[in-house]
Amino acid sequence: MKQQKSSSNNGQGASSRAAAAAALFQVLEKGESLSVALPHATNKLSDADKRLASAISYGVLRVLPSLNRLVGAKLDKPLKGQLKVLHYLLLVGAYQLYCLRIKDHAAVSATVEAARTLRKRNHKALVNGILRQLLREAPSTDESQQRELPDDPMQNHPRWLFDTIQADHPEHAKNILSENNAHPPMWLRINRRYANRDEYLKQLQNNDLAAEADLQASDAIRLHSPCPVEKLPGFAEGYVSVQDRSAQLAADLLNVNASHRVLDCCAAPGGKLLHLLERDSFEQPVQAIDIDARRLDRVHENLKRAGLSALIHCADVAATNDWWNGEQFDRILLDAPCSATGVIRRHPDIKWLRRAEDVSELASLQRQILDSLWSLLKPGGELLYATCSILRQENQTQIESFLKQQSSASLISISAEQNTLQLLPGNYNGDGFFYARLKKVE
């Protein structure tokens, strides 16, 4: 499995390797998301070390079973208890030797020294011995200075997810599994209030940033190579935001105009909300609701950066007495909580944090929210149901069940060819996403 280029100048850099091992320990032993664990583990590192720790952590999670097989075969017995973090340090070392363009001696040296950083200095010899044994037995590097990892029968996915993808998408399963282990492209969303897409493409070109426009999502631009947001012209002023092209389709499919009373449900962190506000000046404040106060902080931050405003509710959408004034909405966007199986390439920890039973629980929650929202929709109004999932139970099956049980609901076709829209990872270089448009019969 080929991975992204990274580099190291010398045998130093133990702090970045130790941080990656610590973050992986938190994810895989404590069930913490990588987006939380990694910033905590790297908060005292330089920017360069943060980038390397991030590249290693994400890479290990993409190919975890293959690395576990390599390392496990060299251990006389599993590392447990206080020594378990050393297992993750060995994965960090193996990933560098196989998948990163770091000189072998530098990778080994820095990883061995990281044992001291992790307060396991008495086990440096163990780390050194196993990594050098792996290196002796590893295949030769290819033209990109990387080594081929051993194949995994489930393409580095847990059994339940591998089987579900095979069952739900038999014709596309191989490609989905491959895409899930790939690095995602960086997509931008233009803020129409400040610039049009063609103008911004010229600005990117003037800054030596190669990019191209998407053919379907009207505000989307794909960078040929990812870059720090600080390098994007006008980012700090809100001229452009980072958002995948599949997610950007929500603004088109919601079919809004400035006179509509609009609700964005499960709105955090606010990308789709901002997109709506950037495109229209609404006569009434757009309302947004989410139950997670911490994630709503991101919504407020994003609104402030973009110079926009909305009426924000921190509440359970089902507890309507706590936040709703009784006036129905013309349009509702339900970005439903889901398994996030369409964005695994952006968040590879999802593969190891999700369980099969989670999907049924999420499907039940989705249905509860759908039922609660339906009474908030005006007759003749439209609700756009969206998930970043590729699983039928959360998508097609969910909508089919709702239509059977809700007599006032009808399905609006996405296009002449599609009643609903199921995008799979890699379609149009975008993430996996699902959309269904529902209308309330008058």
C-alpha cells in the first residue's frame, strides 16, 4: 500500500514518533477519535513535527492490520499493560520503514529514541531489535523509495465493515475498500459574496497552486496537491473554505430561495450552513440546531470568520418545546448523525472505532430525528436527508421505510435517472455521501 511522501533530515525527531504512538494508543485502546487525540499529543511540538506525527498516525490507521501482522510476528508475546504503548511505537517504526520516504537509519534511530520520550528507556533495545529485524527481512524499496506491505485479506478493514460493503455494493466493493485507504484530495468552496470561481482559480494560479473546478458542485475547486490553509488567498477573510465537493451538493439540492424559512439540523461544524448563507441573503434568519455545545463553538467561529450570522440552538431537536416557536419551516436540511463510512479516507480511525451494532443504533436515531422534524415542515415544504455514509441501512433502507410509514411524505427525484443520490468514495474525486429529497404533501 503506497502512502504519502514525508521526510526527515536526520535521526532526530523522537518527539514526533512518540506523539504518534501516544495518539494511536488513545484511539485504539481508549476509543478516542484521532481528531481529539492527535492535537493533545502534539500540542508542544514544532509545526514540522506535528505534520510528521499526523502523517504517521493517519497512515498507521489506514493499514493497521498489515502493520500488526508484521510487528506481531516479531514479538515473543504481546505487549500489555504499561508496555502496550510500545506496540504502537513499533507500528510507527514499521510504517516509516515501509511507507514513508525517510532514510531507514533515521526512522529506526528516531523511533528507538522515542521509547525514552515515552518513559520506556529500558525497552529501547527491544524496539531497536524488532525494527532492525523488520528491516533485514523487508522487501527492497521501489522507484518511489517505499516498500510493499503484505496483503491483507480484508484490505485493512474490520470484518464487519468488509462484509457490509461487499453486501451493500458488490460491484463497487473493491474500489470502495481501496479508496478508503487512499489519501483524500483537498476541496475548496468559494464564498460567492467575495469572488466567483473563475476569479479565484486565477488567484490560485498566481500563487502557484494548481487547481480545477468541479463539473457538478458549482462552488467547488479541487487542489491538485493539498496545502496549508494559510497559503490560500483570502482564507482568513472568509473568501474560501475547505469542504469536500460531495458535501457541497447539499446547497443545490435543498432548493432554497431568499424568502424561505430554513432549518439546518445537526448543523455542527457548520460547513453546509455557511454555504447556504454565502449563496443567499435570507429574509428571515436561517436557524441551526445541534445537541453538541462544543461542536457548536466551531459553528460560531466559522460564522465569525465568514462575517455571517444565523440563529443557533443548542438543543435536542426532539425536545421542540425547548427551542421551537411553533412556526413551521419551508426547508429543512437534516445532515443526519451516521456511521461516517463515506469519509474513512479522511478519518481512518472510523474503521476501528465503529462497531456493527453502532449502525443499527444510528439508524434508529436517524428515524427518531426524521419523525420529530416532519411536524416542523410546512405542507408543500421540502426536507433534504443527507448522510456521509455508504451503508444501505442508513440511506436507501431508511428512506424507503420512512416513505412507507409516513403518508404525507413523497420522494422528489434527484434527477431523471436517480430517485436518490448515493455517492461512493472516489466518485468525482469526492467523499461518499447520500442524499434524498422529501416533500410534505399539501
